Amino acid sequence: MVRGTARGVALGLALALATAGAGPARAFDLLVFLGLREQPSPPAAPGKAAFTLDVSVQGGDGDIERALRDASTLARLRLEPPPDAESLVRIAESDLVRLTDTLWGLGYYNGGAWFEIAGVELRLGRPTGPAVRAATALQGRQQIPVRIVAAPGPLFTLRNLTVLDRATGRPYAPQVLPDRVVKFEPGSPGRAADVIAAEARIVDHFRAMGHPFAKVVSRKPVVDHPALAYEVTLTVDPGPLAGIGTVTMSGLTTVDPAPVRSFIYTRPGEPYSPAAVEGIRKSLSKLEILGGVRVREGESLDASGNLPLFVELTERKPRAVGASASYSTVDGPELRSYWTHRNLFGGAETLRLEGSLFYATPNAGSANRSIRDFSRDDLGGRFSASFVKPGLGGTPNDLLASGLVERNRTLGYTVRRLNTEFSLRHRFDDTASVQGGVRFERGQTSDILGQIDYTLVGFPVSGTWDTTDNALDPTRGFRVKGSATPYLTALGSTVDMTILTASGSTYFALDEDARVILAARLGLGSVIGPALAEIPSLYRFYAGGGTSVRGYKYQSLSPRIGRTPIGGRSLVEASFEARIKITDTIGIVPFVDTGMAFEDEVPDFGRQLQTAVGLGLRYYTPIGPIRLDVAVPVNRRPGDRPVALYVSIGQAF
């Protein structure tokens, strides 16, 4: 009832608007209003010799009508019509062959199409004079009605699709060209577009098998009109098997090419594949100084049977500045800004200075405060500097240095600290790397268990393996990361402990266009050595928040005293999402998060994990999706909010 009333009001309003105004009355076109028919071009003003058209399509279903309209030059010229009737008819006559070809391409091989111009039929091979005279009689008086009439006839089906090897003239064996590549289904509509798509898959298959010059050399269709069937024979030349040849770079003006080349992991003689070529582009794109990376394949093989590659590079401006903001109803607001130099010494070195200002979470159990109670103590801040020297000596080894000064107050503790770290990273390829170094930190933490003034000297070692296709919005692949950091009192640490972490996520697209993606994440952690009260608060484990278990306050999922979290010595957390695109720019994401930190060094799976469910909205932009998540705790505890809202850029994991 409500829907019907709303529609009636809308139609009534549209009728009122259509008839209002001081201009001449104009009939209301319901089909135009509902989007089922195009708005015709305006009628000619009285006394003027304007030439205007009213183009429509008749016959067949909506797909046929749309295809014919798209194929017709005259339909595209509706708002910019030809200057006279003779030109109009000539354009329509040239459209006739295209219209018939369009019907055949859709599988209607007995079909035909013609025009009706001012009520006069225009067909192939027929005199054009009557149509010219009929259009001339209306010129300057009213719109000239132009109708595309289709008689599609029966739909033909694809009876057979044969793929022949050019060298032998015989069909390919299934182990060379699997049926899943051709995707031939007897009885499917005989559309030319489906055959062309099969050709593209066949060429891509042979290219992926190391044949860069694979091509379809002939296409022979046979139409059996009595049987309403369609057959096609394709002849394919895979071309020679090739390897990767010499990789030549160009376009660098201010950057030393040696560190840039260290990001090219393919070597001459390795098997050719489009994935290897794309890997070069993807790995080079990780260098911040490079704004554009284009990999062009050679037109012929070299003397060794390898395919030369030409990498065309463009440099970005070396300096950049930026800012961002995020907000959640649980974690509060945060402002960030940064300055970076992408080519500090001419070797693609990156120096990045970043600062952030954020709301320091009140202590657990604190009363809600008004804006008038806000003070400087309620602000947290962080300043960091990082430096990366890539490709030391032209090798796949990088020097990394970083420093951090922070003052923060979370739900469970307050921290002030300063740290520095130096490490070396070795890149195996575009997906995997390991690094190790030394870290020094001085700081102070305080919480309900007391205050700890600490010094840490550690040797962090970590490894990553990332095969995902996009950093902010992955659709396929997986990410795995693990780290171990021993802090030794023998080297000056006030706490003797080892911190272990591991995390992994995987992404699986259910369709070729990646419109439905299943994503899962698992994180684990453990602190080995000291008792809980001896560990500086920020090195204990906590769960909860926008990048952990949504729906719960940041760091609230851990052992507690009253409602105050004190952190744990181990952690487990997991998430599952179904990322569903409704349109090209809008998507929804139902999700489940679960996790908890535990007092023991090993997670206690006998205890109940805290779980939240929710629904997210995604707006997809060229730089990544804008994320809005609403999460609801399943097993709420005293102090947990019933609903939490998160807004940021990029997926949750």
C-alpha cells in the first residue's frame, strides 16, 4: 500500500510539472518518465527550417532493440541530425547492412531489419526516392519519425566449435587445449560475441603456456538454416615457445637505474608468460618515485629464442604531502599528516615524516565527559620518521631505518616512549621477503597493575609472503606474515622476553569478475618469558577495534580487572567477510569477527571468544574502497556498546 501510494504521488507530481509553466502545452510521456523510452529531440519551432528526428526501435526483445540502437549511426545522430532529407536517407541506407549484421551476431541468422522514415519503408535494394520525399515534406514542420524495424526470426544455436592446429590441421588434444578454456556448450545461443570471447581465451591460454605470438588465423562459420544451427571452425597458430629476453629500461632522468633494476626478478631465459610480464610491472610499481610503469613486448624473438621486453618508466614529483582523517564511534577521531621525499639521494630513497593527533581513550570505567571537560591530557600524539634505501649495490637488499616518539592513552594503559630501529630486508621476488635488525626503545607505561619504566634492546626478525592482487582491495591470493623479537637482559633490556606473532589472510573470488569475494583472516600471538605484570603494557596483547574484532572497544578484549583491560600474554583473532558488489561502485559486506587475548602464554581455547557480527557498505573509488561498517557484539559484556560504527579507506583486512 505504501509503495503504491508513493508511486501515485510521484506520477501525479510528474504530470503537474509536465503541464506547468507559461510555455506551450506538451503531452506527458509515461514511458520516457519511467526510463523505458528515450526523450525525443525537441520539435522544430514554428517558422524555422530545423531538421529534428524522433528515433525509435521496434521488434525483438530489449537486448535486440538496444543492440540495434547502438549499431545505428542515425540513432546516434538523433540530437545532431543531418542537414537535409537526402543526407538522412543516405545514412539510413548505410545503416541497413550494420543492422542485419547485428542480428546475425546475436544468433538470428534468418533475421532482417529496415527503416520506416516518415511512414515510408527503406530496405536494401529498394529505391530511396519515396523516403526522401516523405522526409522533405515534414522538414521544418514537425519531427521526422524514424523507426528501426526488426524481424529477428528464430534464434540459432551453436552446434559445434572446432579448434584446429595450424601446423597439423587437426583438432588440439584435450591435454593441450582443455575444454574449460574453450567453454563450448552445445545448444547455447549462436552469438558471435561468445565465439570471439572463446578466441580470446584460447589465445590467452597459449600465451600463458609460453607462446607470446599465439593468434587465431582463421574463423570459418557455417550456418545450417533448416536446422537453425551454427558451427564454427577456428584455426589457431600458437607460435614459437619463448623465454624472457633482455629487459631494457627507459625514461629515468633523476633516478639511478641500478636500484630500480633490482626490482626486476625475471632473468633472461626464464619461461615467458603474461604473469611474468605483469610481475615486472607490479614490482616496479612499489617504488614510490615511479609514477608510471609500462612493459612492452618485442615484436620478434632474439637469436636465442627469447622475447625482448621494454620497460618504459615515468618519474613522479619527488616531494609529496598529504593528510587523512578517520573516525569510529568506539575509537574516536584521528587526524594524520605526512611529508615524503621519494628520491632523497637520487637512488629512489624514501624519507617519510608522519604525525598524528588523536583522542586518547578515557580509562575504563570513567564517567562520560562533555566537551567542556576536554583537556590537553585527552590528546594522544605520534611522530614517526622512516627511511628506505632500496637496492643496495643493485642487489635485492634494502636498508630500513625508523624512529618513533609517542604519547598515548588507551582503554587500559598510558604510554610514553621513544624507539629506533635499523634493519636489512632481502626480497626473494615480488611476493616474498625476510628482514632482520636491531631495535632500541625507552619508555614508560602505567596501568591498573602499576608503572613500568623500561629499556628494550631486541633483534626483530620477520618474513612476509603476499600474493594478493591489490593492497587496499584484494580479490585473489593470500598474505602470510610472521615475526619473532627476542629482548635480552644480557644486552641491556630490563625485561627478558620473546614476542611471537603470526597472521594470515586469504581471498577467493567466486566469479571471474570478482563481484563476490570470500575473505578470511587469522591472527596469533604470544609473549614468552616474564609474568604478565612485568611486561610493559603496550607489549601485551589486546583484541577489539576497527582492525581487530569490530563491535568492541579498542583493546577491550583481554583479561580484565573490573572493566579495565590489563592485556594478555597470548592472542587469537579471526574474521570472515563476504564482499559483494551490487554495482561497479557500491558493495555490501556481511562479516563475523571473533577473538580474545589470554593471560597464559598459549591461547586458552576453553574460554569463550568474544564475537561480533555486522554489515558493511563499500564505495569503490580509484584509490580504494571507502569503508563504513556497523558491528553488533553477539555476547555483550557490561560496558560494551550495543552497536559500533567504523569509517575508513580500504578493506578491514
